[in-house]
Amino acid sequence: MIDSNTLEPMSSQLAREAVVIHEQDGGYELQLDGQRCRADLALSCMILPERGDRVAIMSCDRKWIILAIVSRPQQSPLRLNLKRDVEIDMSQQKFHMKTQSLKVKAHQDVEIQGNGIHLVAHQQLKASANTLDWLAKVGQWSVSQLNIRGQQLDLNYKRAHFVHELAQSFIRRSIQTMSHSFRKIKGSDIIEADNCITKVKKIHQVHSKHSVQKAEEDMKIDGKRVHLG
């Protein structure tokens, strides 16, 4: 409540200077010439006043309006008041921002559009999300070392081409289902296992210039018909 010492604005007063006492009912209570008055915030004043701020005010329609913050005694962060949608048109200009750190928080979506978007992190780049979707016609990753960790990895692609200098995989259990499989190895193909079982429903054919099968104990060849030679 404004007391009896409230200073009422005049209809033709110029800008004056006042001190913010506190925020009240969507407006601000000010001290002006030793008296108290209530003022609203101008739409163009984007920085929210705080207690102790020296502000420039002006009367409009018999109401005090805060035009700007002149000074602030304490080193508190500046809070911007943007109660409407904001559009910045710099289609013919460039926009540069330099800051110690930058944090953007949105209650809904954040969208960035451009012909080219470049993200440069001199130390570390992190992305955290419940769902992460990357959509592109052409994609390229170039890293010196890549580590991927997770509970489940699903890959779905029409065609894949891999080139490795050295590939190593450590798998507890591997299951593969393929319609056709073709392998071409110029060097040697070595398999080491405790047990090796091959099941073929129709034809199992091995063709080589020389073939050697060696067993330390028993060797068994069983079939309805066995042809040798």
C-alpha cells in the first residue's frame, strides 16, 4: 500500500530520477524527493529493476513509468524482462557475441537454422538428451579416437562400407542372421575355438588346391554314401 506521502504524477512532467524500494503488485514502489510513489515498467525497459537501483521515470496518463535503470549500487546479475516474442532482423548484418560462459534454457524447443552451422569446442563438447535424433543426407565424422558406451545399439542401414587398418571386437555372445554372406580374404583366415560346429541343410562344399584335416585322436566320416577319389 502507498502511504499518504505518495507523490502523484503530473500530466506534463519530464523524466526524473528515483530509487527503487521494492517490487509490488506487478509494479515497483519508488522513493522520489523523500516521498513514495508507485511506477510501472516501460515496455522498452528490458532490465528488471532491483532494490536500491536509481531509475529514470516519467509520468504518462497520470502514472509513473520507469524508463531506464540509471545505476545499481550492488554487482548483482542483470535480469532481462521479455514478456513478448522477440524478433531480431539482421538479414544484411552480422551478429557477434563474446562472453565468458553462455547458458540457454528453454521450456519448449530450441531451433537453430542456417546454411552452415559450426560448433567449435577447444576442450570438450557434450550433448545430453533423453532422445537424440540426427537427420542428414550426407554425414561425416572425423575423430582421432571414438568411444561409444551404452546398453543397446541398433544399426539399420541399406548399405555399409567399412575400411579398417586393424579391427578388434570382444563379444561374449554373437548372433548373426543373413540371407547371403560373401567373404574374400587375401591372406589367412584363422579360427581358434574350443568347439566348432557347422550345420548345413543342403550342400557343404570345400574347394581348394590342397586340403589337410588333422586330428590328434579320432576322425569320423559318416554318411549313407561316402565317395573318395
